[in-house]
Amino acid sequence: MENHIPQFKSKQNADNCTECGVCYFICPETEIIMDKLNEFYCVEDEVGKWVDVFAAKTTQEDIQKIAQDGGIVTTILKYLFDKHKIDAAIVSEYNEKLETEPKIIFEKEELLKSSGTRYSISSQVLPLKDLYNIPLEVQEEKGIYDIDQLRIAIVATPCQVRAIQKMKFLNVKPAHVVKYIISLFCFENFDHDKLYEILEKETNVKPVDIKETYIKKNFFIVTKDNREIEVNIKKLDPSVRSTCHECDEFTGRFSDISVGSSGAPKGHSMVITRNEKGRKLINELISQNYIEQYVVPDDKSIEWTDGKVKLFKRMISLKSKK
């Protein structure tokens, strides 16, 4: 984007442009159809429509071992695969350089590689175009030969969720194959190269020696020899993506289910269900013991929920003031 106008990445892109305007309409930064989108998804405030707000954690031992918080997103995807509700999922993974990359997975056994939180963004929408070329082994094993047969779950940031829902609203293919949209809470995201350049400067740890990263008020790195080093998160401001400074999203108001750590008890994740599809899915996970809901005393439940919604609104307000 340049002055809120989409720019071509290459001359080839420019030469192939039909001037249809779709890229502008579905871009998460543009506002031209937002009033219609808000009305369609019953969004009336900055948090968006919600049905339930609660905390939960996975009961799956293999996920518990590697989960950063409650392991909810990985468990949701595992359940969807187990119950044959999806054929594939779009997730993100680290490559050998700790760069975040989108990945289409067709088997639940691949899920554990994508578990955990990453703080540099990957282009979760781009793999949709790859669905037109279904791998031969998937065709043979699953009997799926055409994109219209696919049922996809996608895990994305709020801005990416907005783009996907714009595509669905405008009937832009192949968004029609996306059956479940899970949004991650996102306060801001970092440019990969700038982030690791600053981290190396602040900690004297090379990116290749970092095992994991996480945010708990400040930014933490865990080295491969299990040293934990804290970095003042303000030091990372130069690496924040420019578009994040203008984003008014935090929880992903256009998703089916939103998941994040902010406001969650230790070892849990906050879960927001936003429609009947999301509510039904989460209730199935609870009733079939895939996840365990955090218990709040009955006389405190309304106060507890209201407190979490107010927290989300404060987080969004802080974003807007940045």
C-alpha cells in the first residue's frame, strides 16, 4: 500500500491486471465495504459480536507438551480433522531461519509443527490459490479431485480474517472453501529481519540460537541451551510493521472463534465464540473432553465475562493511541 492505494509487486503483476478492483475491495486496510461487512456480521463495537467469552485449556497430552498457552487452536484443528469436518487447514510454521511461513496441511499429524505463537506475520491468505493444485497423494488418499470438494479451516490474524471475510462477502473464489475461521489475538506484528536484528543487538544471541519467543508484558527469548532472556518490548518498536500502527483490530471480530492469551489464567487461553457455528464447535470440544473450560463461580461469571470484554476494549484503545 502507498497512500492507501494498493501497489503492484512486479511489472508482471501490473501487466496481468484487469483493473477489476477486487484487490482494493478485499484489502484489510480499505474501508469501502466495511459498513456493509459490519452490518452483515452484526459488528456494533470494537470487540465485535460475541456469544461466549471464557478461558480454556487443552486436555490432549501431546499438545500440552508444546503449547505456549492453552493449546486451544491446535486442539480445535485436531478435533476438526478427527471428526472429518475439514480436509485441510492453513496454519503457519517456522522455517530453518525462524521466518514464519504459511502452510497447507492435509493431515492432523502435521499440526504439532504449527503449534505456538509467532510474532512475524505470514501471508495466510496466499495459500488459498494453491488449493487449485491438489497434491496427487491427497487426491488418491482422500478422493478429492476438485477445489469445490475441499473444506478448509484457516488460522489467521485479525487483518487477514478481515480480508477472507471480504472475499466471502463478495463471493470471491476460492474463499468459498473456507468453512472455519479462527482468529488469533494480535496487538501488533513485527518485520522478521528487523525484529531479529534488534534481538541480536540487545541480547548478543544469534537468531540461529533461539529456540522460541514469547510475550508476557515484555518480549522473551529462550535459547537452545535453555537460557531465558527478557527484552523491553519498547525496544522492538522500530520493527513493528507500519500497517499495525493504523489497525483497530485486536481479537478478530469477523472470525468464527477468536483465541488469545490476553486476560487468560496461567496455562489457559481466552476463547471468544462469535456465531452459532463457533459456539457449537467449542461446545463439542468441551463435551467430548478435547478441551477443559476454566471454572468461574456462578455468582462471579457475569462480572468475570464483563471484565474480560472491558480488557479487550482497553487493549484496542491502546492500539488506537499508538
